Amino acid sequence: MSRQCVLCAAAVTSMSVLTGCGDGLPLFEKIVEHRILSAPVIVTSPHDPEAVPQGYARAEALPGETVQLSPFVVGPDGVVDAADLDLRWIACELFPGRGEFACLSESFPQSLDELPACDFPTLEEVAMSGAPADIETPCFLGDDPNPTFTIPVSVGVVSGADIELTAIGSTPGGTPTDRCAADILAGKDNLPNDCIYAVQVASVGSKARLIDWLLSVGIELDEVEAPDPSSIDDPDLHPRVTSFRVSVVDDSGKELTDPVEVALGGEFAAKPGQTLRIDTTSPESDLQDFRIPVNLGASLEDRQEQYYGQWFITWGELLSNESLDPESYNEWRLKPAGDDAETPPDGVAHLYYVVRDGRNGAAHWWISLRIEP
């Protein structure tokens, strides 16, 4: 089996998954091994907590704010504790115009042991000096499966860099994480299929908000004027999943049972051969308007977030593996497909759903299905 490292990512996702890939892989939506489906960056200590609406979380940060990564890890037997992957995290300043993984990959060949520890100065230390700090990246962020760190007030970040975060891990009982790290950091093309690699970017900004904040705390910026308050967009927020409903339908799509709300991590029972309809809601009102610079920053162009949902299952067959609307649905056919066994292990199958907003926001849901005779 030939293996190569590929970047498996949908065009509008904010997270990429690096995998050891080979011939005859299962469908992307079929979960047959441990995978990180998303790793949202959540601002846990914003400078202005009152600016975040109740029930929402920020998806982009400012320097000096604390963020946490929350990997959504799944496997063929259900949701997996991220601690089981023995993860290592590497941080790197990612400058505008460079794609995900560009920062770390440009440092190859590299060694995990030789990476400096991430020594990000505190906001108080930078405030005392009155100028951003120089930091060394790539750097080793640590082995906490859900790392928490403060966005550095660094020369790179102040100049517009985001923070690229690369996770390296291993499937329990498989190739050790140290070997996985050694192979990818050496720049090898052939990587073990049971190694786990993922890239998430901690977005800093927006540019106008960044400049406004830097000036407000006394960080000197050469030849930079304070932005017009009307040019500062609302902070980027994570989307939400507010409803997940399941019903049984016939071959024509007609509902045979009333829809039932299934809670996050909940269970639904059905019979072999049935088809389930799953309806999910991510409120259209949550989609934010924002602006992007065009013509080298000479003007701003209006945009609106757009939902992109991805569906994953451990057994059976889906009508589609993606959806694009606030009110989305899918059909799950409860019959073996591809290399599936006649029935799922222990009679239980799992469905995972991840929705993104086209920027940095993401949310997820999952349910379990018990096949009853």
C-alpha cells in the first residue's frame, strides 16, 4: 500500500486534518479510526466579557486574551477523550497569505526535542516595555490535550500573524506519538496511517479591532492611525446547534414517526433496514456580517458567514455527507454499506455532525443509535 501525507480539508473549514493516506480508504464520512473532527479555539478570558452575548463564545482572539482548544475526537465506538491520543501541540506565527501548516512545514527538518518551549510574555510584561515582544516559533506548546494559552503580544501578531496550532498524536495501541512526531517533523512523505495530525488556526483580529485595542493599551504603532469605530466589526462568535430531531421515514421520505429531539450525546433506537431522517438547526440569525479588506486594504468588502455542515457515521449509509443551510437534514439508512458488518458492534452505531460558519467558528453534535431486533 502506498502512503503519502495529504491535506484533507473542505474549502471552507477552519481546521485541517493531516493523515497518513493509502489506497482503498473508506469514504470520508465513515469513521473507522480515531479522528479529530474539529478543535474550536474558544476565548475563555476576553478583555471585555460583557461584549460577548450570553450563551455564545468568541472564535477569534486579541493579544493578551486566554484561549482554549477543545478537540472533538471520535472513533468507531463513540466520542473519544482527547487525552487518549497522547497529543503534542506546536505553535507557530502564521503570517497573512500563508496557508494552514505552512509555518511549521517551512521549518522542516525539525525535531520535537529541539523545539523551544513556547515562552509567551504576559500582557503586563509587554505593557511595562511599551512595545511588542519578539518570540521564537515554531515552539512546543505542551502535551495538554485541551491546551490553554494566552495569545502573545508579539511583533508577529501585532503585524497581523495568527497562531497556527499543530496537533500530533497516536491511536491507542498504535504507533507511538514520539515516532509520529519524528516522522512528520523530518518532512517524510510516508507517514503511518494510525498517526493523528491536525492543524487549527487561532485567529487574531480583526485588523481594525486589533489596532484599536493595541492603541488603547499604549502599544506604539508606527504610521498607524486609530481606526474609525464604524470600521470595527463585531467579534467573531462560534455558531450553535440548537436542535437535533430524529424520525423514521419510508423510501419516499414520508415520516412514519413524529420527530423526536435527541440531546447531545443522546441515544435513539431503531430497527435494521429502517431509514432515519435527521433534522438539525443552526439559527440563521447567528450568521454574522463582516468585512474583508480588498485592493491591498484600500477598501472593505461586505460578507456574511455561511454554514457548512459535515456528517459522519460509524455504520450504515448517509444520503449526503454535507449540508449548507441553517435548517439542514440528512437520511441515515440502517443497513450495511461498503465494508460494514451485518450489524454494528454491540448493536450500536454513532453519528457525528460538525457545522462551521465559513470563518473560525464551529459547533458539533453527536448521537448514538441502538439497533433493536
